[in-house]
Amino acid sequence: MTRIIFMGTPQFAVPSLQTLIAHPEIGEVVAVVTQPDAPAGRGNVLTQSPVKQLALQHGLPVAQPLTLKDAEAQQMLREVGADVMVVAAYGLILPKLVLDIPRLGCLNIHASLLPRWRGAAPIQRAILAGDSETGVTIMQMDVGLDTGAMLLKRVVQITATDNAESLHDKLAEVGGEAIVTALAQLAQGALPSEAQDDALANYAAKLSKEEARVDWQRPAAELARAVRGYNPFPVAFTLLNGEPLKLWQAVAAEGTGLPGEILAADAQGVLVACGEGALLVTELQRAGGKRLAAAQFLAGCPMPVGLVLGV
């Protein structure tokens, strides 16, 4: 029986741990390693990670080291006696001494079709770039940033309505199926590996709030992808009379005018001129307010035609 250490922290990792627990014939999850409890929400209440919550529900032992670089944490991992580590959005770099602990190595569930997007935000970067598909890659981890050999891939189409949240959820589910398949093949000695072509790699940089500010000079098609890619974080925004205005949903449309100029504002949405075409914004949020459909928003905050956003 394959002994598995599962390492993960956020919601993305939960379906993978759930699937491993549901398939004991694949292996036994003997320990779960996750990030330390952290303040969350408006009250900054100390909160367990989604992975820890699931692990405790199933009576699995949980470890939460502050770092994997010290000898104590590394010794703890050795004493578990695992055959393989499965890593899904854990949040800490694994030193080589840790990567070398399990005899079958460490398998990472990465949310892109490597080597297309390496780094912290592959889901969002795929949407922002206009990719038509993405997926999950099961990768043999090495000391590089998502540079290890590719073991198994699953393709997921990016639809015109996918935002970062919906695509995240799809990929998380696919990741669970993919890791179970990979571990089954690994146990049979039938899991081929393929080196990545570094020339095809792009860096999926961590998202910042400032990059989500809408530049109305850009084409509407790009801005529509930005609205989807930054939903639910950090959320695309512009300025309305100098105050932040979040844009939660929008689609590219026809229209011409000064970039940022409101061309129409009715129950269908707020039509804003872009560098090319126009953006029809259908869900908005003022600072301190609620997310509202355009009709509801305009009832409490009229936006006259000719007003220019972004200033």
C-alpha cells in the first residue's frame, strides 16, 4: 500500500485530498501538511485552512510547520515514512532535502498545461492572455519553479463566460481525478515522464491590485478578459467621479467614443468606449456598496451618457 503525505492549503487542493481519501485502493494518506492557521475575514479571526478542515473531519494527522527548511520539520516528514508526497498549492517552497525524502518523489498538481504558465497565478494569466484552453499537469517536482518533468496532463477548455473562480473550480476537480490516475499508473510503473521545453514557458506572476485598474485605451476584448480574469480577486476597477468602481461582469460590444466615455446606461448595462470597441458592464460595485446588476446599480447611482470613467 502506497503511503502518501498530502501537502496543500487553499480550496484548490481540497478536491484532490477528497479524491485520495475516497480511493484508499490507490494509497493511504498518512499525514497532511498545510500552512499555519491565519487571520481571515473582517474580524481577523484565526482560521484553519480548507485542507486542514477536511483533514480533521477525516481524522488525519495534520502538521503545520512555519518552514520546511529547518531540520525538525524535515525529520518529522522522514518519520512519517511516506512513499510519495502529493503537493497542491501548498504555499511554501520545498527544499531539495524535502524533495528527496519520499522514494517516489513529490508530485505537484499544477493548474496549467505546462510549460505554458509557471508560477503563482496560472489560472488568471491563462484567461488574461486569451488562451482557449488550459488544464492540469501532474509534475515531478524539482528545485526549479514548476520546471519538473511532466507526468500526466488533462485539458480543460476556457469558455467565453469563465472567470477565474469558475475555472479554478473546474481545474480543482480535474486535479483530483488526475492525481488518482497518476498514482495508479505510478504504482504500476507505467507513468511516463516528459521534460519541459523551457522556450515555451511563461511566468504567471502573482496578481496585484494595481494591475486590475482598467486602462480604457485598451481594446474591449482585452478588458472583457481582464474583468473575468480578475474575478474574484483582485477585481477589475476604474474610477467614477474619483471613487473606485469595481467591475464584476462585462462583455465586449460595439461602440465608439473617447476611451472611458459612457455611451449608454440602461437595464442592459453600462456601455463604455474603449481604445477599440466598447465594454458593456453588467455588474458593478461602488466603494462600501454591494455588487449589483446594472439596472439596480443605476437606480441608486445614475451614470449620465458622456461621463468619462477612470478620472
